[in-house]
Amino acid sequence: MDLSPWKSQLRKGAAELAVLATLERKESYGVELLERIQSIGGLALSDGSIYPLLNRLQKDGKIRGRWVEDPDATHPRKYYALTAEGRELLAEMIAEWARFEAGMREVLGEKVSDVNA
Amino acid sequence: MPNTPHPGETAPLRVYLARLEAALASAPAAERREIVLETQSHVLERVHRSPWEPVEGVLAELGAPETYARQFLPEVPSPSRPSRPGQTLRAVAGLAAGGWATLPALLVVAALYTVAVVALFMAAWELHQPDTVGLWIGMGAEGRQVLLGSNLSGRSMREVLGGRLVPLALLVAVTVHFAVSALLRRMLRATPTSLP
């Protein structure tokens, strides 16, 4: 059975949370964020989808970007960091995620532990 | 803020960025510039980290510039937006940025538009001096002769089109315009690597 549309919907919602949570730990630029998030299994965030997401978060005032000329790079990089509003959003999203996860665990019951075992 | 172009830029990247900028025409100028600069920075970063990976591969990961650009723009209810003035010009500029790779396409566009301009010029001339321009047919020493344009040589030839030249010329010009628009749309829809 083709799970791709469902998986893509699932990841779309999680991508925003993953980006905000990663930026809370450290100010980062696009490729750095991608590599950190892509290295975690199951969270496939594509090169083509992260920049529109960052663009929207910046327009909404959740993150802010600044251009930095790093000595180890031949080109300028755009670093992003959370704004106060972004931190608030992240806290709310984490709380919502925890409720969602708890609810799903209850619905799926031992099925999830079977997969993990 | 960094300036464009970057010395590490290659022709495929230049074409991609030009097409991206054209596709973002409806976005505010400052935002458009940021998106183009960040895309450039992304590609240079990927190539910097994996020098063995071709630029075309990095660009393919982003998707076709028009598809990629759409993700930055607010949702448009109808997929067929009316074309804005200057869109063709921007598309041609995008092709011109491709250097030699896109030269054949530019030459075809230039040749077609030359035909259209000549046709319109003849139509205007027909309205101004109807007896001096048209499709001329005559019998010369070498046999049957046909001449399109102005019979300035004074040869004894008969003009056969008359006033029909004007609608015919307009038809040619309009056909050329639509043919070029369709050609550019097809080329812009293609991925950067499949450009001629």
C-alpha cells in the first residue's frame, strides 16, 4: 500500500516543530539545519521544503535571519534564531505534541511497543 | 547583505537563479532578493561540502525553479494567472543568462520576432502607400518571378495581395507571438539540465 501521501502530511506538521526546536538549541543556517534534522531517522525534510518554511516563519515573526560571512566559507550564510514569539510558539507546540503523543499511544496501545521491541 | 553574483557561480546556477527570480515576480523585491541570495548560498554550501557532487544534482534536489518558487508565494486559487507585461522579456533574460547553452533557443526567438516585425512593417507600409508593397508576380527572362515586399526595381510585376496584406501580416505577427510564448513556457517548465 502506498503510504507516501500520509507520510508526507505527517512530516509536514512535524518539520516546523523540528526546525523551531533545533533553532532553540543553536542559531543555524539552512544546510546546517537540514543536516541535523536529516540525520535523525524518519524526519525526511527536503532541501526544497526547508527554505519556504524558514521564509514563512520569518515573515510571521517567529524567527529572524542575519547574513554572516564565516571564515570557513567562501559565501555568506543566512543564520536563523528564534524570536521571543518563536519561543512562545515552540513551547505551545511542544505541549500540543505531548498531548498528541500521549493520545496516540493510548489509541495504539501495545501495537507501538510491539514495533519498538 | 551579500552581493550577487558570487565568483563560484556556474552557468547552471545562474540560469536557475534567473528563472527563480522571474518566477518570484509577484513577491516584493526585497523578499525576492533574499530568496535568490539564500538559494545561491545553499547551492554554494552544498558544493563546498561535497565538491564531487555536480551543481545540477544540488539544483535537482530543490526541484524546478518554478515549482520551488511557488512554495514561497501565497496560494493562488486559479493555476492560470493572466500573463503580466514583461513576463516574456524576463523569460528571455533568464535564457540569456545561460550563455552559450541557451543560444540556439535565443536565436529561434530572435528570428521569429524578426518575421513578426517585418510583417507589421509591411502592413503599415500597405496602409500608407498601397501601390508599392505586396506580393508581386511577374514573368522575367529567367521565368516566373515572385517577390514579397516592395517592388522598387521597377520590374513589370503584378501585385496579387492588395489590401489583404494587412490582415495577413497581423495574423503572422499574432501567430509568432503565441508560438514564442508557448516555446518559452515549455522551456521554462523543463528542468535546468534539460535546457537545450
